[in-house]
Amino acid sequence: MGRLALLFVALLSAGIGAGSAYATYFDLDQADSTPAFWVAHLQHAVRHIGIPLFVVQPVAALASFASAALSRRDRPSFWFLIAGGVSLVVAALVTRLGNLPINFEFETWDADALPANVAEVQQRWWSFHVVRCVLLVVAMSALILGTLTRRPETRATT
């Protein structure tokens, strides 16, 4: 039962993270908005949903690795769960080392008086986000495959 609960936590957390990154990919496309709107929109998003979304990546990674440990004899499932966990860790690192420092910078900006380098900073944030989005979709796919290839647990009858 613990294995299924961990798979559920991994899938739910990764799904929330991947889904939000996927939606953000379309919602914050800088080609469709002015820099002032884009910065104000990102500031609002970070204030309201940022922390919960940044928490689900490590939770999903930990649940993936724990589930993999319980699935170590179930090789196809084990390797998919490891791949999903690694993708989640790398996505969390991209978020922490790439997106978050830029988010903190954006928080200090006034959307009505943007700095001259706004386009450059937007592009850096966007590049990190695309990498994070791809990693989260890969992670989610690996977790789904790890679940679908899972052998049922057998119980000894006495």
C-alpha cells in the first residue's frame, strides 16, 4: 500500500507542477503582451501561486525516489521512476538557480517604469522556463510510464 500512496503523491505533485508550467508556457508568452503587462502578470502569479508550485517539485522528486526504492525489483517501473525523479530534481534546480533569482528581481520593478534591459531579462526567464517545462513534462511522462509498467504486488497466502 505504501508504494501506491507514494506513486499517487508523485503523480499528483508532478502533475500540478507540469500542468502549471505548461499553462504558464502559453499564458506568459512574451510575444503576445507588452513588457509592462508581462512583468505585472508575472509579479501577480509569483505572489499568489509561486510558493505552492515551487514546493511540489521537490515533493514529487522525493515521492518518486521513495517509490523507486520500493520498486527496485520491478526493473522497468524502477528505471522510469528514477528518470522521473532525476528530471524533477533538475527542474527544481533550474527553478531555484534560474527562474527564482529573476522572479526576485522582477518583484522590485515598477511595471510603469521598467529598466532598459527588460527584454533581455524576460528572455533569460523565458529560456529557463522552457527548459523547466520540458523537464516537468518528461518527468510526468516517466512517472506515468513507471506506473503503467508496474507489476502488481503479490501477497503470500497462508
